[in-house]
Amino acid sequence: MLRTKILPICFLAMVFSPLAWGQDEEKIKQLFEDAIQAMGGEAFLNVTDMTSNGRRFFFDREGRSSNLIKFTDYTKLPDKSRFESGNDKKHRDITVFNLSTNEGWIQEAYKETREATKEEMEGFKNAVKHSLDIIFRLRYKDPENKAFYLGPGEGRFVTFDLVRLVDPDNDEITIYFDRMSKLPAKVEYWESTSRGVRVRAVDEFSQWHVIQGVNTPKRVDGYVNDRRAFQYFILDITYNNDLEDSLFTKPLPPD
């Protein structure tokens, strides 16, 4: 990936005394450690790359779904991605990002490959920053980030524990931990549209399956300002494939 009423972070910063932070620190640490164990523990932490195939759908403002779109995703942690989308194997949209070299390319079916725009690069960086892989491997233990325990959710979210992470740039993300499974059920954060408008995004994770020892969500539902925006269904996924860096270079134009 839903808009629970959460106190603004500026207010939380004022009311959280050092004593309260000390009391919550162990709670927050335990929530993250339990979630990592629920996702596979060492098997999850030792993932270096992943390759997946699946189907995705988009939704318009009236809630109408697009047709099924096939995709293949190659991810090399922490910052390389190649995403191929389309139902024609010979002419698919290909998006490649490599943050280690600060490069990105877009190849749209029959068009020539172009460099990603500044906005597209920022959008990918934002997606990486708010992904489960980066949150649970890096961000939660970064000493420069602040963590706040928000308590249990309200209404239908009462079975979750909520934690908010805030980095030095004031980027904030709220993680919903399922009390029964210990898994991260969803994350909530802010992103900017192509017009520069800030919107609240939510990713919901479900249909968990253990694959190569890693507990994996095979369904992701995305929402923007309470409106369903997309659904992803992973059909198969493999971990630690020793993906070559050459996969994350400028894609060749189609024949």
C-alpha cells in the first residue's frame, strides 16, 4: 500500500518527555524485532536481491479497474531496480533506476529510451525510502531517525500497534504492526504528485507466504488520499539470484 486520526508529529514531539521516550523505546524495538522474525529473521535480513513476476491493476477516481497488466520486477538491495510491464513480451515498458550511480531510464514500448526526469528519480527514491525492505533493514535502526509509539489503532485498526519514524528531513512514515501475526500490515507516508501536490499514501500487505524462508506478502494494495490506486499480485518470487549489475544499466531500444 486507512486514514486513522493520528496526532501531528509536531504535537507528538512536544508531549513526548524523555521519560516517555525511554519507556517506549523497548516497546518500539520489540515491535520491529518481532516483525523481522515473523518475516523470516536471518533469511529476511540476508536477502540481497529478488526477482518476481505478477499482475497489477490500476483504479481511476470512480474506482474502475484497468485491465490486467503483467509485470516482472528485478530488485537488488538497497538501491537498484528494473521493472518491466506490459502484456506484449517483445514490447514492454521498462523502468530502470540505479541510485548508486544516480541514474534512471524509461523505455516506453515502441519509443526510444530516455533518461528519467528529476521528478521520476525523486519518486523512485521516495518509493525506496518507504519500502518494507529498507524500513526493516536500515531505517528503523538509523540513530538519526526518531521513533514514536502511537499506541493501538482506532476502530477497525484496534488490533494494530502504530509506530511513527521521522528522519532529519522531517519525512515521516507510520507502520501498522499486526498484534497477532507480528507482521507489518501496512505503511502510511507522504509523497508528491507530478504537480508537486503532497498526498497521503498507504500500502497494505496481505496474502503472506513463506518462500525460501522469507515470509512474503504476495498482495499489495495502494491508496492515495483514501482512494484505491493500485493492486499488485505476485505470482512467483525468488531470492538471492546473484543479479548482475549490468541488468540495471540503460535498456536497449526494442527491435
